[in-house]
Amino acid sequence: MKDTAAKLGLLPEEYDRIVETLGREPNFTEISIFSVMWSEHCSYKNSITWLKKLPKDGSRILAKAGEENAGLVDIGDGLACAFKIESHNHPSAIEPYQGAATGVGGIHRDIFTMGARPIAALNSLRFGDINLAKTKWLVRGVSKGIGDYGNSFGVPTIAGEVYFDESYNINPLVNAMSVGIVEKGKTISATSYGAGNPVFIVGSATGKDGIHGATFASGDLHEDSASSLPSVQVGDPFQEKLLLEATLEAMQSDAIIGMQDMGAAGITCSTSEMSAKGKAGMVIWLDKVPTRQPDMKPFEILLSESQERMLVVIKKGREAEVEKVFEKWDLHCTQIGEVIDGDILKYYMHGELVAEVPADILVLGGGAPIYQREVKEPEYFNEIKKYNIDNIPQPKDLVAVAKSLAAEVNIASKKWIYEQYDSMVQTNTATTNRPSDAGVIRLKGTNKGLAVKVDCNPYYVFANPRIGTAIAVSEAARNIVCSGGVPVAITNNLNFGNPYNPEVYYMFTEAIMGMGEACNKFDTPVTGGNVSFYNQSADGGPVMPTPTIGMLGVIDDMTTHTQLGFQNDGDEIYLIGKPENDISSSQYLLKYHNTKYSPTPFFNLDEEFKNQEAIKGIIKEKLILSAHDVSDGGLFICLLEAGMVNNFGFDISSDNTIRKDAFLFGECQSRIVVSVDKDRVGALENYLTSHGVSFSKLGKVSTQNISIDGENFGSIPEYKDIYENALGVMMEG
Amino acid sequence: MKCGVIIFPGSNCDHDTVHMLQTVYGLQTVELWHKDADLQGCDMIFVPGGFSYGDYLRCGAVARFSPIMEAVIKFANQGGFVMGICNGFQVLCEAHLLPGVLMRNANQKFICKNIYLRTETSDSAITAAIERGKVLKIPIAHAEGLYYADDNIIADLNKNHQILFRYSDANGNVNDATNPNGSLSNIAGICNATRNVFGMMPHPERAGEGILGNTDGKLIFDSIMQFASEKVA
């Protein structure tokens, strides 16, 4: 049995621990249960010690990290927002279409299982070298998978980010985020209690797909991974849509005790987590579970990750009310067990007890193992220490650099991907016609909106995981602030390599520290998320460390929603924040100069915070007409993006105290480009001066031409053609 | 005017359409469930966008056989006013209330973006308040929006002024470059010969509120309001 346990991914000491806890040898079904529940994916055994260091308290927090399926935040007007991000990296590496589709389905289910209606989706994607045929196959499959699932399900995808780098050649990252709204106090908990209360399974029938998916996600990808194909689930967005409507309708009565969706580890996970939370036991009759094929074995039914299913505990005597709703939506709703006293889970098959395990020892925070891993500063840091900007030559033709950056895959428009997503269904998306740095949706029936964004520049994290992650949090906050919102809370998706590699674990721990520092500064507690280790190939080393931040912001008054695009010819352009003689880890340095090792761009958290507070203030006072933060590609790309929205050019002067390439293409942080009506210039300058904020006047919005220090850099239509079509050309040749 | 919005399992623009009619226009609006066969005395029926019954078969192919659609077909054949948007347009074609079919987009991909429509006639309930030739900016969001019909049907549509909208650019130019999905003759919306059944792929309900930054879609709903008031008067 110990060998079987090892094959399913359990360590020898973990097996001994099972024997000790049960007081006997486990049988095969029980080993299967432990193997998934104690997998990295379900137990967070290698990360939880560090995750607990993150700030999780705040005045708006209604459900803290780990308490429910997703974080829950008070957004005022009697409303609460449930939001979370989750990865589906390994399934997408093997079967990009279904992998990405079920990733979207899974995260939406986490939201509506709490009683919240999903109203926005976001995603953060990482792919390998765009020139590889395999990368194009992955991009096609993932974008179509996300689109087909979300479009049919009927939730708009309103923001996202994509990076291409060879470190993701074999192991792409697919992180999907869902945001839902529920009336405060009307949520449903993932709990189970009250002996005699019936336990129901609702939604799709259970098949053999995704068995041991959680274990699969907890190991390195290797050549045989394609033969693990049955570990990848198949999605059915139509079933999910029915499940959504039925679930929200069923919740209108108070007949439901608790509910949890079935994601990783299926029935095993939902029965154990709900029981552990409600401090109750449960009897499950596996032969009652509706199955897609005959003769499924107990472990297969227990571990199946068939999609679009929920476990529901109902008050005894009120089953008919709930059954009626699911019947209306033509969904299975079948009793498969009942709650019992004690803390034991008993699984029966045709009257025979096939597994008996205490719920608490299976789950995170209960008896699941917890580890600290060894850390070691990565070797390549020595290369970074050798970097000196003075060794980087300044190109003579900066216009050529500007045009090459506009076509750079990490900078150019991602519309080839996102036009495949329905971004407007539900008719709340304000950023379709008024684009801003974050995705913005209005909340019907209120004056409010939400501003949401996902961010992580992995090159910065690679350069310094602590500072790079603090920048990721800051950039997400900056995007929300530039859109007119106030950052409220975050969810995170920590994508790293194998945690048993001390260099990887070092990056993980440093990223956590940086995230904590920045979240404390912005008062944005971490409401949960997902850890995805083992993102690497057996031969290619780990992916770049990618701690993706999904941030929620609130816009209290939608009339302050601020756009990123210039509005009028002749408006003045200001830069808030200070330019530095810095091109570190910029796309310009990485791609134009092919220099991989350099520090993070200049960053000071206090300065960042001060500048963001200033943006909040000048937006509230309605002093500016647009705001766009300086990020990938530097100031030039920022101005270009602001110009392209409404086809305006710009005429600016550079700062002769720093290198011109650094001024135009450097990515030093905490800078925001704003445009202002010339009548408001005085008020703006007074505000910024009185608040001690660094700023400079750059120039003016013009008709279609771009002029820098009097030099003609080309026209907006010319750049627009390059910027908007670059990815399409790369994808379709 | 009392409006009915059909709800199939898998409809996902049903709430948006109700919001437009009920909240933005203050019209009495009821949701009509696919398993029912009662149109509850509605004056106009809206078949909304979405993925009826999952649309795993040809879009709209299953929906046309639902009990509510039997009632809608009967209603339309008696002269009742019916409008299909996106999936609703597909359903109305499948139900043979409108001629032609909607096929996969020429690029084989789902496309969601703002496009421009040139209004081809004011002679219909949904274009009554729009000048002929006026260009509207309205989003599309579909994978199967390529309008196709045989030459005879296209000739009839032209002859009878049944083509309501064509895909154009912002200046009203209609050509291949302004055709997002490969539709024949850039057709984006049509009506039947008796001018009581309408279908369009673009989503006017997504362009009807200032807070969303685009109110061009309101002209279509304004047309319906104007037409209804004239009819009553």
C-alpha cells in the first residue's frame, strides 16, 4: 500500500502519518482520498505557512481568506462583492481549449456557489515564444476556450494581460478571475451541519474525467503528461449557465444549509471541506450518484472532477422546494447522503463501507501536512549585480526604436485575443467606449461602479521577487486609481516552479514579503487566491516567477470614471511622478538590447502611494480629463496609447537631465500621464505642489502627429496600424 | 405597449433586453419561459441573444421547436410584432419567420467589438425614427453571424426594402473591408415581407445608455416607441 501511495504522490512520511491518524492501514480508496486532499493543489502544504503572513483583515472584509470559496468584500449600498482568481495551467498545457474553458467555469462556480452572480471575468495569460508553432497552438486554444465558455455562460471579460516569454514555452499560465455581486447578508456558506439533513448532488452526472487532476497539477510536466489526458476535464458552459440560474433561484428560500461547488478532488473535497467547516460528519452512498458510465469504481466517483456539479445540504423536510427549482432548469438533483453527528465521513457503495475518514484531518487548517522548504538566493542574481546602464549604448535612431516597441508582442494590442471574448454582455461595461487603465463596470441601480485589474510584470519579479511583487500590487492599484476607483482588496495567483527547488522557494517567499508590504501600504487585504507550483518542464527549468495580482476597486460615483485616452486637441499633458535615468528590466532593454539581467525599474513604495493619492484627489476635484499610467514600453508607449483612443497626437519635450532613451522607454515606476484642459492647469499645479507631488509639464495634445523635442516621430494612424495588427500578423503570418 | 422577452435555457441577453425595455423605457415587460405557450397578451415579442439550449447544434435549431416558439410563430403569422437580436435572429431564421440563415463567421472566430451600421430604410417598426443612410455604432458579439441566402431571396430582400442595416464604416461606406463576418451584401439586419418580424445580429440593447458611452442603440428602441404610439393613435 505504501508503494501505491507513493505512486499517487504521497511521501513516505505522509503515508506513516495516515496510518498513525487512522490507527490502521488505509485501503486503496482511502489512499486515493488522502492523495488528492493532501496534494499541493488542495492542501497548500508547501505554501500555507507563508500565505498566513499576508494581511487579511480590513474594515470591508466580510469573508476572509480561506473562510469561503472566495473572498467577500463590502462595497456599500447593501452590496457585497465576491471575487477570486485561480489557475488552470497544467490542463491548459496539455489541452489548451478544455483546460482554459474549465478554468473559467471553475472560477465562476466558486463565485456563484456563494450566492453571488458573476458580473465580470478577467484573465492573466503567459505563453512562450510567439514564433513557435506550439505557442500559436496554445494561444489559439486558450483564447477560444476562454471565449467559448465565458461567452456562452454570459459573463463579460472586461480586462486581462498577456505576456510572451520563452520561459513559458512548455508550461503556459492560464489564470482566470471572476467577480460577482450579492446582496449583503444573502450569501450561502460552504458548510454542513445538523444530523439527519439530506446531502444532494446537483448539476451534471459524474464521469471518469479529471480523476487525480489535483495530483496531476501537483507534479512537474513531463513528456508523458499528454498520456494524462483523462486528468483534463471537459466543460459544458450551458450546464453551468443552468446551474447558475437554478442555484441563485434555489437560494431565494432559506431551505439550504450550505453549498459548495465541485472542483479539484470532486465529491471528496466538497464533502470533507463542508463537514470540517460545520464540524459534522456525513454518510455518502456513492451508488446514488448519477454517473455517465456504468461500473464506476468508488474511488473514481469520489475523485472525479467532472465539471458543473455542486454539493448541497438541505434542511430536512424542505427537499421538495429545492428539487422543484432544479427540475425547472432540467438539472439532476439527487440525494446521495446525509449529515451525521461526529466528524467522520463514511462512504458506502451498495451498502458496503468503502472508506471511513475523519473530515478534519483531510483539510487545510485541519490535519493536512504543512511544510517549510529550503531557500537559496538564485545564482543568476550575480548576473544582475553586474548590470550598469552606462554599458548600454544609446541608439541614434529613436524613431526606429519607438516603432519596433509598438510592434513588440508584449506591448502591442492583444485584440486578436480579446475580441474573441464577449466583453459587453450584461450591459454594464463602461470601458468599451471609454477605455481606462482598469476594466470598469457600473452596478445597475446604484451610482457605483467596480474597477478591476490583473497585473504582474514577470520580468520585474524575476529581477527581484520582493520588489517585483510590490510593483505588481502597486501597478494594479495605480490602474484602479487612474480609472477613478479606490483599491479595496486583492486576490492572488502565485505561479511558481517546483517548491522543492530552493531557488524557486526563495522567490516564492520573497514575493510573499513584497506583496504583504505593498498590500499593507494600499490597505488592500488579500482575500484568497490560488497557489500553483510545479510550473516548469522537466528539462527547461522553472517559468519566470509570476505572482499575479487581481485587484478589486470601487468607484463610488461613476461620474468620476476616468478614461486613459486624450480628449481634445490642445489639452495640456502633464507627467505625475519623477522620470529617472533608468531602463532596467524594461521591454526596451530586454527586447531591443537583448539584455536579460538587470534590476527592477526604480521603485519607491512611499512615492508610489503619494502619487496615487494625488491622482485620487485630482480626479475627485475633476481637474483632469484623462489618466494613464506609464508601464511596459515606458512613457512613449503610454502617450501613444493615450493618443490612439481618439486619434490624437502629442507634442512634448524631454528632460535633458537624463538619457533620452531612458526618458522615452524606461519603465521607472509610479508615473502617470494626465491631460488637462488649459483652464484647469493652474488648479492642477496648485494641487500637486501643495501635496508635495513631483510633476512636470510634458507638452500638448495635438492632431495626429507625434513630435518630441521638435523631431517628427510619425503619425498616430501609422503607429496604430503597427500596434493593433502586430499580434494578428504574428498569429496568422 | 406590453413587451415579452423569451427566456430559453442558455439565453444570456434576456436580462439586458428586459433592462432596456423596462428600466430605460419604462415599458410593461414580462419574461416568457420557453416551456410555456402563452404570450400573455404581449404587443411585441423580443427573442434575445445568448446560446439557446447551449447551441451545440446549429444556432437556434433546437429553440424553434420549444412550446413558446410555436406560440410566437402563430403570433407572427397573424401579424404580431417580433424582434430577434443575435441568437434571436438565428432562432427566427430557423423558425422560417425570416428568410436566410446565419452561418459561422468568415474568420471562424467569435467576434465582439463595436461596428458601424448603415440604416437602409426608415420603413420598419425598428427603424422608423432613423433617417435612411444614418450610420449607427453598435456592438456585435457572435460566432455565427454570416448572413446567407440564395440569389433569389437576396434579390427579393433588395426589391422589397427588407434589408434594414448593412455593415459599414463610420462614414457609411459599405464594402468588404467594413464587413466583419462575411455576410452576403454586408447584411446585418432584415425584416420579413410583411414587415412585422425583424432580426439583427448587432446588439442595440448594449448601446442604449449614456453611462456606457454609446446611445446609438436607443434610436432603434425609439423607433419602436414611435411606431407603437403612431399605431395606437
